[in-house]
Amino acid sequence: MTSLFARVFRQAAVTFEQKNAERLLTNLQSLRALMEQLTLADLNLDPAVVTPETFEPATKAPCTFIDIYDSDAFTMSVFVLRENYTMPLHDHPRMNGLLKVVAGSVRIQSFSEIDRREEQDADGTERRHVLVNVEQEKTLDAGQGPEGCCGMLTPTERNFHEITAIGGPAAFFDILSPPYNADIPVYGKRACSFYRKLLLPGDAASADGRRRMVLEKIPTPNHYYCDTEHYEVPDFMYATGGE
């Protein structure tokens, strides 16, 4: 565990504290600058969790979830993906988020919501279609320099994405605020939803030249399931209200 991770944690607490809402954008940039320096060692995680051998057993899940911190304001976690595995397309409703690759490389395809249509069938089944801009695909690598190696999403930009581990297993650390299931005034509680991509007929480019497509909500894909690893919570999280 390093002092850098303690600084990341404390900056996250400041960034997402309600009384600091007017300085959110400035604080987010400060948090991002700190996260860009994070490594697996800073998080005190065993490098063995990101080796090909870890994913060899037939019973091993394609994704490992490591819960680091959870509060009403924000969550911290690590996901480890098997080589070539894609975490399916999902949303981050009304969230701010930062993602730092701490081992291996990932390819991220993001989408930004333009509009949506929600309906219910007679049997109560919810149908949701979301019109999105297709953002430029990015590759994030733990070995690259600090500039640009931390992905970011906002309540209106890149708030849908799918993530693929490339060239071997990969691990990424993320911070999300507000957490899933937080009850936001007017918007209400949010759950993580999954989607499939539908192409639009003809020229589906937006005014700024980005492609458009429609995302259709689907049940959680059968191939997506996680196992977990225990995380030893550092003392500085207890000192500031960590669980």
C-alpha cells in the first residue's frame, strides 16, 4: 500500500462530497491526475490475480471483482478480465466515473446518450431503446505513460461502454459516483443495464461527424459472471469512514 492510493482516496472523498458540487469539474481533474499514476502495487494487489494461469481452471469465472470501498457517495473497485474477454455493453446512469488500467491492456468502446424511448409490454416487460453517438475506440495500457491512460465518463458523455482485455489478462481500477442503486432526486434509483447494438439505416452520422446507433436493453448476458477476491482494507479508509 502506498501514500499515493491514500491521496487518491482522499481526493475522491473531496471530489464527490455534496458540499463541493460547484467545484466538481476541477476536483475531477485533480483526481484523474492522481489516478493516472496508480499501479497494481499501489493498490496492494497480488500480481498473480492477473496471470494467464489464474484463468486456466475450467471453473474460473471470466471476470474477477474486487470490492475496495463502498459508500453513499462513491465506490472503488477492481475488475480483472480474462484475455480476449469482453465485459458486455452496459450503462452508468447519471454517473461520473474514472477508470485506470493497472495491469495489461484493454480496448474500450464508449457511447454517449442522445435520446431514449422506454415502453412496457402488457406483461410488464420493459423495453428500452437508446439513441447514442459512437465515440472513438480507445486502448488503455498499464505500461504507457501517465498522459491519457485514465478513461473518464460523465452523466452525459461516454456513459455506456464495453471493455475487452487484449494481449493477455487485464485489470482496471475504477471509481464511480453516485454508486449504482443510489437514489437520485427526480431520477430515482439506478441499476446496471445491459444492451445490444442496432445499426441505423442509411447515413446515421451526427452533426459533428460521429456515427450514431441504437442500443437496445437486454437481460444480463449468460457469459457475464464474476468471482471475487478478498481485499484487505487499508487503515486510512477506516479513519475516514470506510466500511
